[in-house]
Amino acid sequence: MPVTLHTSQPDFESRFADMLSAKREDSTDVNDAVAAIIADVRKRGDAALCDLTRRFDRLDLPAERLRFSPEEIAAQVAHVPAQDRAALTLAADRIRAYHERQMPQDASWTDPQGATLGWRWTPVSAAGLYVPGGQAAYPSSVLMNAIPARVAGVERLVICVPTPGGHINPLVLLAAQLSGVTEIYRIGGAQAVAAMAYGTDTIAPVDKITGPGNAYVAAAKRQVFGRVGIDMIAGPSEVLVIAQGNQHPDWLALDLLAQAEHDADAQSILITTDAALGHAVAGAVDRILPTLPRAAIAGASWRDYGTIIVVRNLDEAASLSNRIAPEHLELCVDDPEALAAKCVHAGAIFLGPHTPEAVGDYVSGPNHVLPTARSARFSSGLSVLDFLKRTTMARLTPGALNAVGHAAMRLAAAEGLQAHGESIRVRLEQLNERAPE
């Protein structure tokens, strides 16, 4: 049974704090194992990748077959049913259109002192995209990672996806094709992250690695950060649904279960102003859960981490939401826009009862790679900006240097950096010597 809390209860604050601090990630310490895998890939390159793929994915491949050939991609994509192709194409088009609007503009201006200032945006040269392929395959993750990178202008995109026993979902390869990615490797785990970060004879290194994965992938991304950039460390998924009493219990129950079926460590939370609605939703979950193919996974998630919170009003709901800082926030209320204005910490917000979070996973357009574990307090979901770098630009005329240089010299002296000040002084001295009397 899920935990049920009422803000009117005397012990609510302590119980709510316990819920916030509950550790849902895999508690197994994998750092040492991951460090050994990374070291092995750095030392032995392709040979390590082949050995580790044989060990973890039960797939015996020579180095020259780590990469999918164009013929293999074409053959697999040909198996995709027309309706699936149409759905994936629709998703790709909508994701692309959304992310194209995120492209920032270069800027340049001249200030009153005569200095020309600004910035420019340029893409990273190469990005590596990790796509999970163990318990389930996620073509949607290919679109959500690759399309923003392509929109940003990244020239080289690399996908690594595990293929346990040699099995690949053709939709994953079609998603890569629709995103303009042709460099696809059938490797996964920490070894894939290591290969993309450090390179092997077969796989050239990249500049940034994005995409979700298991505890080993997350630990590997942590360990290679600095050598390459990363998007974020993704934890178990989560949804918070805020609902008023006039909502349909079955709809809300399915929204909660849609998150729970991801992973036994996922978390589904309902906040409602109506205790009767909370009770009805819990009953609907109990009724629907046994009908799901992933009932065991969803059931474990709901049993261990499911929570229903009854609040006095929507202001309380917004306050609690900001403390939870959920990855996904559904606002099934009469005026979702007004409530959204009060919910300042969330990875993605879904407004109104006809905007289920599941649509956001696939076709609404915004990215589904989002901050988890309360990190929405300080970070954002994946976007075009993750594949761009901002470079500042400055050009000073002699007059501009003369106008601001003396202040810079004073500050350099105050910091004890003599060469800093001297580099400005010699220029100003020459300018003043040339100045007409």
C-alpha cells in the first residue's frame, strides 16, 4: 500500500521529510567496478570492448562488427511496420520543431566607451548518445538526445546501445536514421561510456556524452566528467500529480502507474485537496495494476515509494511541490496555468487533465530527458543548449582601452598581479605618447 499523508497530521512534517530523503537509487557501490572497466577500456581498447560485450551482453563480436553497418541498419529498419514508422516520424517532426525554437542568437554591440562586446554560440564537434537496451528499448530516447544535437549543429553523432544476445529493436535504428545518425555501436554499460570518452581504434572519442542508463552508466558518466562533458546523472524516474476532487480517478491512477512501470525504484506521488479522491485513486490503482504486463515492476514501485498526500488547499500543494522538485509535474486542476505559476521547481509541467505525462515521453515536443532526485531545484532538462558553447567576444579601440584600462590596472595592483597591470600600462603609455599635444 502507498503511504498516505495529511498536512493536518501532527507528524506530517517529519513523515514528509522522510519521504524526501528516502534513497531510491541502487545502493550497490559500483564505483570500483566501473573504475576497473574504464581502466581496462583505456588500456586495451577494442579488445576490452569485445571481452566486456561477450561477458555482459552474451554477444561474441570481433572489433570490426561493433559498429552497425549501413546494410544491417537498412535490413532492420525494413521490418518496422508502417504505423510505427508514421508514429515515430510524427514524434521526430514535433521534437525537431520544438527544439529549433530553442536556438539562441549571437549578439554584438558597442558600448558608450567604444568597446565592441558580445558572444557567439558554436556546437560541440562530437557528441555520444547512450541509449538503454537492457530491460527495454527506447527509440524515443534516441530522438530526444539526437535531434537537439543535430539542431545545434553537432557534426558527428555517435550512438551506443547494448544488444543483449544480439537483439536490437528496429525502432531504435529507425529513430537514429530519422535523427540523421549513422554511427551506431552495439555496446553498452560503463564500457560504452569509456569508449566514447577516451576512444579506441574503432570508436573515436567525443566531446560530450548524454543519455540515461543504469547505475553503472551513471557512475561511468561521473568518472569521465572533465575528460568530456555530460548532460546530467539521471536517477529513477518520478511523477507528481496535483489534482482537485472533480478529476477522474482512473485517469490519475493510470498516470501514476505509467511512471511506476518504468522501474521498481520509480516514484509516483498524488497530492490532492480531496481525501475521497485520494482514496478512489488508490482503489483504481489496485484494480488496474494486475492487468499490466509490467505489474511486478509497477507494483513494487507503488508499494515501496507510492505516496498520496491530502492538503488543505492548492497553495499548500504548490509549496510541497516546490520542495519535491519533481521530474514530471501534472496539474489536473481547474486553473493549471495559475497553479503552474506557483510551482517554480519542476523538470516539466503538464497542464490540465488532457495532458498526460506519457504524451510528453513521446510526441508533445519538449525533451523527456529531465532532472530527477530533486535536482530540478537547480538544473533543467536536455535541450539544444546542452550541445552548444557560448564564447564571449570583445574588441577595444584605443579610445575604449584608454577609458577603462586605468581601472583594470588598479584592480590588477590590488590583486598583486603585476604583469596583468603592465600588459595594460604599456599600451596606454604608447597611446599617450602618440596623442597630439
